[in-house]
Amino acid sequence: MTTDLSVDQLLARYHLMVMIRAFEESAIDLFAKGLITGSTHPSIGQEAIAVGACLVLEPSDKILATYRGHGEAIAKGSDPKILMAELLTRTTGCCKGRGGSMHLCDIQNGVLGTNAIVAAHIPIAGGVALANMLRKNQQVTLCFFGDGASCEGEFFESLNMAALWKLPLVFICENNGYAISVPTKLSQSTPDISDRAKGFGIPVQIVDGNDILEVHAAAKEAITHARSDKGPFMIECKTVRWERHSAFSAGKYANPEEAQRWKKVDPIPRLAKELLNSGVTPEELQAQEASARRVILEAVEFAMQSPLPSSETLYQGVFA
Ligand SMILES: Cc1ncc(C[n+]2csc(CCOP(=O)(O)OP(=O)(O)O)c2C)c(N)n1
């Protein structure tokens, strides 16, 4: 596929995708060691969606995502140190350790929340987009959600109001084929989730979510559309979920071949191939990878050395 991105811009995207991959691998490792409490949901294999879409945004734009949202927060510009500290519930975390892996919020960077309740953030994203429309600030809101979330009533209500009020909102469906253990063919009445948006008169694009060039091109069109007061847009990214729903069940797949299915369409080697074809040397790629992995090692170190909140602070930030 041809692209308007320069080799340097592609390399920056490669760096970010590897950073997200390394962050998720560390999260799985820390979870296995009992250092992450609750749950954690890796976005391994879905990095091209987060990076492809978020890098089209302006810094003042906003995003909301699901509990599988570490990648989107990193792609939107959150410092992996404060995100990793949040996963480890440290005081230096983006929510002072009160949110954990599923509730990342970094207002300064426009990350208005990842959410544990399936689809609950979709109407919130609608509210954010409405506020921005009323303020006439030309900000766009991206709302990432899964195929499972698209079966919730809130999704349909949000589509309707967003279309009716022409909100500057881009819906990005990460259709990874599963909602926990339920394959989409057992939960979705049509193969394409974007058909639902069409029913509300919203323009849609279906892309290969493992091809960052396709995601980038669609995001550019959608974000330009939303920023030009033309209303919402939906992108459906077809992708393949990492082996299991969460780190809790990592490595416990009955069928090991099924567990590895995401590797066959892994977006990172795919972009690497594109870069090599564009004249980037293997050494340059290795240097990018080493640098990205170093950032995450430093983030883990920072988080591990940060203090846990003391019991005296238990009631801080409790408003009701
Ligand atoms: C309202 C609600 N119902 C059920 C759950 C339990 N639950 C957690 S994740 C999940 C699956 C969601 O799948 P999908 O939207 O496809 O996202 P994915 O995990 O594949 O990224 C469910 C049912 C929940 N957290 N919230």
C-alpha cells in the first residue's frame, strides 16, 4: 500500500509499536509474579490500531478506550513510567495508584480514561465530543471499543445521538474476533460491525487492523471528517486478539496452535518488512527496537522503586 508517511514517520511508528509490545510483555511478566493485582489485558497484536490512529491526532485531541487500553494511552503520549506505576498501583502512577491497569487516566495528554465496564465509555466519549463541539475548539475525540461492546445498547444510543448532533467523534472498533471466550460469529448478526453505524447514516471504513498504513489512511480521513464539522465516522479494524482475554489465563490454552494465531498476522514484523523495503537497514531497525525496549525497562524500574500509597491516604480522592 502507498502511504503519505515518510520513512522517518514510519520509523517513529515502529518504535512506538515495539514500545507498546514491550510494555505488554512486561505487564504479563509482572502479573505472573503477583506484582499486578486485579487483572491486566494485553493489547499484543493490536498495536497498529492504537499507533495508526493516535498519531494522526493533535495533542489537544482526546481519547477514551477499554480496559485493553495501555497501547492507546502510550500512543496518545502518556509516559510509560506513569502508566507502569499505575499498573503496579504506585503513588507515582497516572491515577496515584488508585486505578490500576484497567483505569488509566492522563488528562494532560488527552487520555480521558480506559474503562473496565464494557461499552460504558462510549456515551462518555459522546459527551466529551459534545462539549468540544459546543466549545467550538475543533478537538476530535477517538473512542476505541471491542466487538463485544458493540452488542451493548449504549453503543446504539451513542451512534444515534452522535449522528443526530454531528459530533466530532470517531468510533474505532477493534474487532479482534472474541469477547472473552465468545467468538464473534456466535454473537454478531452480521460479519461487519460497521453495518450498525451505516444504519445511523454514519460513514464507515473497514480496514485490516494489522496493517498500520491502512489504519493511518482511514484515521486521517475519519479525523479530518470529524474536525470539519461533518459529524462522526466509524472505522472497523479487523484484527486478531492475543492468545487469551487477560494475563490471568496466559499460557493456559487447550489448543496451543490456536493460542499462536495472532502471530501469523503480527503487525510489527509487517511494518518491519515495509521499512526494509523502503531502504531502512536491519541495524537501524534493531536500534529502534533496543531503544523502545530500554524505555520500558526504565519504566518498570521506575515503577518498582516507587512507593505504594500509605493507608492514611485511603480516603483521599473519595468524594461521596
Ligand atoms: C457491562 C459489562 N458486561 C460484562 C463485562 C465482563 N466482560 C469483561 S470484558 C468482556 C468482553 C468484551 O469483549 P470486547 O468488547 O470484544 O473487547 P476485547 O476484550 O475483545 O478487547 C466482558 C463481557 C463487563 N466488564 N462489563
